[in-house]
Amino acid sequence: MSQEDFEQFRRVVLQDRSLQEKLRSTADMPSFVALVVRLGEERDHRFTAEDVQAAMAASRRAWIERWV
């Protein structure tokens, strides 16, 4: 369920510029991941830091595979 909640939250972020700005202003990766989890929880989306990191790794792999 947490991966599904993460995907729902990701769609929320894509629609909300204020959330995008908050996330863009984060200085480092651990802070970014913690902020994503916290903002998700504030909006009743439950996922873990590991879910966020796995989604980021999958996105990087997909991007690299497109260009290789």
C-alpha cells in the first residue's frame, strides 16, 4: 500500500506548485526524502523513506536506459 500512496502523492505534487517549491528548496537528499515523507503524511499518504528512495532509483534507471 505504501508504494501506491507514494504514487498518489507524486501526482498531487505534480499539480501543486507550492509543494514543488518546498521540495526544490531542500538542500540535501536526506532532508528531501524526510520532507517528502512528512508532506505526504500531512496529506494522508503513508509511505516510507525507503519507498521514496526506491522511486528515485527507478526514475534514474529509466532515464539512463532511455539515453543508453
